[in-house]
Amino acid sequence: MALDALILGLLDLRPMTGYDLKKAFDGTVAHFWSADQSQIYRTLARLEQDGLVDVRVIPQPGKPDRREHRLTDDGRARLREWLRSPLPDEKAREPFVGRLFLVGREDDPELVRALLAERREAAHRQLGALEAIPTADGGDLSARLRTATLRKGIADHRAELAWLDELEAAL
């Protein structure tokens, strides 16, 4: 349901095509939720079938028609219902932590170093991408909360880098 709700929420900001939604995902919520293009299109089709979004076809000369999705009243109600529902218990799934948990069985310090270096590189890359996202200082509550989620993503990556420093020093 979270992917559905995030798509409904992004469409509540403005009508978008599937392509626009993928760009919006990558530029706004990628630090806490990922979705590939095919997931977005499948979800849009289901939301349309359920009457939660409408599609307006916009002809474009010399190009395929633009299919712009917009939230319906039922879609807004579903989003509101999701926002007011209790938070579910989240079960973490972190492949890196699973590998780290088991890599000691190999008794290969170079494998451990390589795993930690790969994770450090990914954390630096992701941190750089998040820090490059422009933020709107001030603004309404909605804009401030979107900026807060970005700051959380940045803080998470910085904390992971500090944890990697501690781990490497301990090893």
C-alpha cells in the first residue's frame, strides 16, 4: 500500500505522466522509497482501474500521446485514509547487514575490507545525491516536512559512514 499511497501523494501535488512520476520519485522520495518505471506503470494502471486516478490523454504532434494522471476524489480519500491509519511494524531487510553478519565465516579479512569499502562508496554516492537535492527553506508545512525527510536521509547516511569508521577501527 505504501507505493500506492506515495503515488497518490505525488499526484496530489500535481498531475503527472508515468515518466514524470519516475522523475518525481528519483528527485523527492528516493532516499526512503524506490520504485522502478515498470512498478510505477503497473501501480498507475491498478489505481486507474480502482477509480483512484483519472487519465487525460493529451495529443502531441509527432509524438506519442501524453497520458497525464490526476487524483480523483476517491484517490484523495484513500490517501487521507492511509495517512490516518496506524503505522505498521516495519521489518528491516538489509542485504549488506546480512552479508556482514555472515562474512566472518570466510575468515578472509580482504573480503571484509572489500565489503566495507563497497558499502562506504555506496553511502558516499547516495549522500552526495541527497545533498544535491535542492530544499525549500521555509514554506508551508508540507514543504517543511518534505525537507525534513530529506534531512533524515542525509543524517542516516552520515550515521552509517560514522558507524563504518567505528567498525573498521574496531576490526
